[in-house]
Amino acid sequence: MKSLIFELRQVVHSRLAVGAIVLLALLSALSVWTGLQAVSQQRAALERIAASHAQDYAAIAAKQLKGGKAEAGSVGYYLPHLTVNPPSPLAFVAIGQRDLQPQALRVRLLGLHAQLYDSEAINPELAMPGRFDFAFVLVFLAPLFVIALMHDLVSSEREAGRLRLLVSLPARAADTWRRRVGLRYGLVWLAALLPVACGALVAGAGLLGLASIALVATLYLAFWFGLASWVAARARTSSSSAAILLACLVGLTMILPTLADAAIARLSPVSKGVELALAQRQAVHSGWDIPKPETFAKFFQTHPEWKDTAPVEGRFHWKWYYAMHQAGDQAVAEDVAQYRASMAARESWTARVGLLLASVNVQVLLHRLADTDLAAQLAYQERIAAYHTQLRNFFYPYLFDEQPFTQADLAKLPVYEGGVSEGTLPLGQLLALGLLAAVIMLVGLRKLRT
């Protein structure tokens, strides 16, 4: 205990060490505050959208059902239905896709894919740098402070002429180095995670989620402290140690992930969602020139329960119009499946890269825990598709049996039930990070001992 107190005094007397720890705590606190502000703004925006939608919905419903009843096709055409994707309690830790993809979408009874993918919009100002959140601080900035505290761990003793004396002391030299590394590790850990704990308390996040975030940060910091220990033991001077560690930082957090991303982009090319929306619209527009029996034949392939209804006579009928939109969705269904499979493949390849690169792995883990990754966005789209199917199944009896739509029927409309979802910790990714951190830390401490 006395040795630990002595080492703590040594750290406190170092302006560089104290300044680094305080600055890391401030940056972590700033990132947490920024994340909480971003999430708060998103929630406020969703509330404003919901309020505006309620007014529009009431006005359109009153206009369509002015006489107490209306054609179901007209109600389905004009009446919008709101879907939202609210942030999880841990979203402030890693904003991820929530800055890039829409979090609310109003859908009508028309073709789904034209509505779903036409809303795909990426803010170019945010796509490259990303948000200043805790994930950014942990992955890119925390290693800098590890370097500041560890680069001269051994070389400073050598340059001051105390290394031989230190090694010759009765206490084992390895215990001295472990105490020094452990003390610095604990201080960095506290500086980085105490603001996150406060942010989780404010956001109402559960203890399990906070513990998962802390576990990921613990392993990632262990990786960098292990690497810094290995370099500090091998480097002859403090400057060379710092240069080597900075090169490792640039390579492991910037160069290699960028190369991996380029390789994944070539391996799994993905078309733009807007192209799917355009293809669906073209299929629907061409349906005006296709004989109605052909359109119904395509529709009855997936909805055979309506094939015995009365045929359409005349230029226009609502059930033919919606069958045309359904046929348009079916025309691009294979392209949509391929698009989603390509997106999922990119996510899978990124996770595989994370098995080797700790920086990528940490981002995968944090965004999954915060439920802000691509998988969360795809899941939101799946919920929209399921809800749109409910709407279609609700309206089709009115359309094909030619029943009037009344005020009482309006109250029976399906309601979107997508709530706040929470991410889960991918055990495979976590085990890979833990194994990598343990190996690097053991090698680093062993090198210090020798």
C-alpha cells in the first residue's frame, strides 16, 4: 500500500500526467454531454413530428370522412401513418447511424419501397467526421493519453540514471512496473468512465448496459496499456517510444481500418436505396400501360385469396390501383433483398475485421450496445415493412369487397408499435477483444519484467 501511495505521489508531481488525466476527464465529460444533447434533440424532434402528424392526420381524416363514410381507396391514398425509431437510453454513448438515417417516416398505403428508400438521406457534413461522442473519445483520443502517461515509463528512469538502482532494489522490479502500469491504467479508466456513469444515470440507462460499456472500455484500455508497456520496455529513449506508439495509433485506428473499409466496399458493393425507389416508381408508372388482367395476375401470385373477386371494369378502380402498387413492390423485391443482403454482408465483414483490429471491434461493440448501428436501422425498416403489411391486409377487404370506409373503421386501423429497443452485447466480438487485450497486456508486462 505504501508503494502504491508513493507511486501516486510520483504521478501527482508530474504536470504532464495530471494534465493528461484531467484533460481526458474533461473530454469524456464533453463527449457525454454532446451525446446527451444530440439524443435530447432527436427526442424533441420526434415529439414535434408526432404533434404535427396528429394534426395532419385529424385534418385529412375529417376531410375524407366528411359525410360519415368514404371510399377505402381514397382514405388509404391520402391518410399518412407515422412510424418512429426513438433512441435507446445508451444512444448518447455512440450516435452512429442515427445522425445519418431518418428516425421517423410517414407511410401510406402506396408502394412501400418507393416510400422506404426515397427517405434514405445522408448528411454529407456528418458522414465523414462523425459525432464527437464517447465512442470517438475512447477509440481515437484515449490512446493518446495512454501514450502520454506510458511513453517514458522505463526510458525516464534510464535517462535519469536510476534504472540500475531500481532493478537492484530488494523488491522485484516486475512488481514496481506492474504497480506503475496499474496505477496509470486505473486513473485513465476513472477519467474516461466516470462521466459515462453520470450520463447513464441522467439518461436512465440500466446497470447492465453501463456495465457492458465499462467492460468494453476496460478491455480496450488494457490493449493500449499492454502495447505501451511493450514499447516502453524496448525503446531506448522517450522520444522514440512516443514516436513508435503514435505510429501504432495512426496505423491501428486510421490506416488499417480505412484500407479494410475500402476492401469491404469492393467486396460487397451496395447500390443506393434511392435507385430502388426509382425502380419501384418506374414499375408502377409502367403499370398504367399494362392490361389490368396482367397486373392482377401478378398480384394474385402473393394474394390468391382475392382472385375470385369481381373483375375491374372501366378506366380506374382503387383495387386495381393498389394491386399495381403491390406488383411494383414485387417487381423490385429481389433487388431489395440483394440490397439488404449486401448491407448485412458489409456489417458482417466489419465485425470480422474487428476480430483483428481492436479499434474497429470497439466501435462495433459500442454501436451495437447503443442500438445505433446498421443492424438497428435495418431492423427499423423491417418494422416499417411489417406495419405496412398490416395496413394493406386491413384495407384489402374494403377494396376488393367494395365496402365503404366509415368513422368506426378509422378507429380500427393498425397502430405502429415500434418502441425503444436496446442493443445486446455480441459475445464473439467481446471474447475476441478480451483475448487480444489479455495477450497484449501479458506480453507487455512480461517484457517489462525482463
